Amino acid sequence: MKACDDGSEGCPAVIKLILSVPEIEIDRVESEGETALSLAKAPKWGWEEEERYQRSFSFVPLLEEKARQQAIDAAAK
């Protein structure tokens, strides 16, 4: 969640590594009701560095794919 919320904290390679862990809880909700995916999609008001937002937003397809795969796995059980 931290890497998705703050684009400077991670990169797609780090997110891919984290998401490769089968037990990762992709739909876990943090204290303010956000998930990793919602944090990555959220506009970052007040960010002066557009690059940070673009880096964070680039995680969205990775997170969506993991969510799809977990749904398929859950349905198969």
C-alpha cells in the first residue's frame, strides 16, 4: 500500500515482486478505507511532481491483474 500511495517509494519491479507472493492480501483495507488499488488510482492533490503520480498510477495494471488472479483462484476452490 505504501509503495502504491507514494510513487517515490517503489517502482513497478518492486510491486511485481511483492505481488508475486501468493499470500499477499491484495484487497486488504487500511484504516482510512483504502486498498492498494484505490491508493494507486487516487489523484494525489498537492503533488508538485507529476512523475510521482505517474509512477504510482503505473502500478494499477499490476494490481488489477493480481486481483483478477486471486478471484479466479478463489472461484476454483
